[in-house]
Amino acid sequence: MLTFTDGVSRDSTTPSESCVVYGEESMESWVARDLTANVGPARPDVASPNSSVLFRLLGPFEISMPGAPIPIPSGRARALLALLLLNANTVVSTERIVDGMWGERPPATVRTQVHVRVSALRRFLAGIDDATIHTHPAGYRLTIDPGRIDLATFLLLARKGGQALADNRPHEAARALHHALGLWQGDALGGINAPFVTAAVVQLEERWLIALANRIDADLALGRHQELVPELRALLLHRPMLEIARAQLITALHRAGRRADALVVYREGTRLLRDELGVDPGHALTQAYRQLIAPTHPTTRRGDRSLAPPGWSVRRPRPDRPASTRAVTQPKPTWWRVNCATSEE
């Protein structure tokens, strides 16, 4: 699903607006409110404490209660429910539903078919508390507690982990990001066949990759380089052009005392980028190589430049400021760019 062109362009730090398929505005606003509410340590739970029905999008699409899944309507009704969940608490226009469900050649009776499937979903959701489809002049809105949707919980935990990492709190970052990634149970939106799925999966997998890169950076900062080596090798086996993962593997090998192996990984990456894409290594890979060939041996002292993952920098305190102000700062995530040219709003 993903087309990586890292090394070709690094001027994009966020997904293109044309790629936004799910209700990012509504979910992200919920995430922002939750972050400012200071609700305490991140938990791996998908649902809020007072809800028992869980809507899972990060893997095979399913709705479940403790101990048992709930049968979901099949066909386009099933796809429509997933589309509304991706845009939870946001009005989805009828035109967008038609495009996402039928593509470029909808039938002449398409609006009637949308109405029929919405009615079927309303009957299905009648037995689930606080999950209601409302009619709007422009379309339909599924009102639901975002805490019941695994995607919303993933976004919250990933944001908390990324913020903790930027604030040089690697233990908290690793805990939140491990929980966030643990919500994934396979390929997102599994079992749904509709035109909107391809573009949605591309963007969801991009979010997964960003969370994964941050989690690995947090583990590196905690000195878990030995455990990361096999994981990063497996990741590169499937995504050999992913420069950030290659840079992280070089760093992990270097800190494990395997400098020769790290040099091999760098040279393999450089050759692939030049032979396959015709580009030179990007910033993250170049920075990892510079640290690799530096005369000083890597250390794990807090605040030391070698503690920072590739592409990061360490702010040194000014003489008039206490040493406790030292912090590791994270650059914007310009490691890859996802080709979303085919996605539709």
C-alpha cells in the first residue's frame, strides 16, 4: 500500500490534505482535549471505563463486547459503518459516501440505497448505547464516544508518546507508544471491500510508521539497542527504502559494539538508494553514519549527544541557566513521504 520515496523529497511533514480520509479533525480535537485534561498515565485500554462495546478498525473490522464479537451487517452496510466510524462525530456528506462506497460509477438509485443502508445501521446500533446516526442536511453523522474506537485511542496514545519523547521523557514515551502499537491486530480495515479503503489504509499505515519510529527512538534512548536489532532487520526486510529504520539499526548496532555490521547496513542502504532511486542518503541516515565514524565511543549518559537518536540534536544549557534545562529536541518527521495521489476526499 505504501510507496516510499524517501531521499527524493523531504519538504512534507504532515499528510497531504488530499489524503485525509478519516475524521482527523474530530478525532484530533478529541485527542487535543484529552491531552490538555491531564488524565494521567496512558493505558492500553481501548474503551472508556463506562463502555463495554468496542469498535476495532486497526485490524479485521469488528465490534465486540467482553468475551464475544458482535455480528456486523455484511456488504455495503458494513463498509458504510466503517466509513462513519473513521469520521466519527463528523458529518459525512452524501456525495462522499457515494464516492467512497460506489466509486466513479454509482447506480441511478444510489441515494435510495444509501438511505436503506443507513436505516439498517440504525436498527443495528439501536442495541448499543450512545452510538447513534443522525441525519444532517448535507449527509449523516455517527455520534459516539471516541474512547470506544481503537483508532481514536491509538491517536491519543501516539500523540502522548510523541510529546513525551520530544520532552526527553523516554520511559513515558515508550510505555504510551508500546500500548498504542499494541492496538493493531493486523492490516487496518480488514474484511472491508470499498473504494475508500485503499486511501484510508495508506494514511493509517503512515500513522503506524510514525508511532513505530518514535517508539524505537524511545527504546534506543533507554539503552535497549540489543533487543531492537532483530526487529529493525525484519522491518527493513519488508521496507528496505525506509531510511529512518536503517538509521536506527545503524545506531543500535553501533551501541551494541557491532561497528562493522553497522557499516555494512549503511553501505547497503546507500547502494539501494542510488541504484533504485538515484538519490543520496537523507539526513537521518547521514547523521547515523557520522556518529558511527566519529572517534568517540557511544555512551548512554543523559544529555550526551550520542544519546539522541539519528537526526536529533541536544540543546546545551547556557552558562546562566541550570543544567536541568538540558533537553533533547526532535526535528519534524521528514523521514518519508507517502504517495497519496490516488486518494480522494
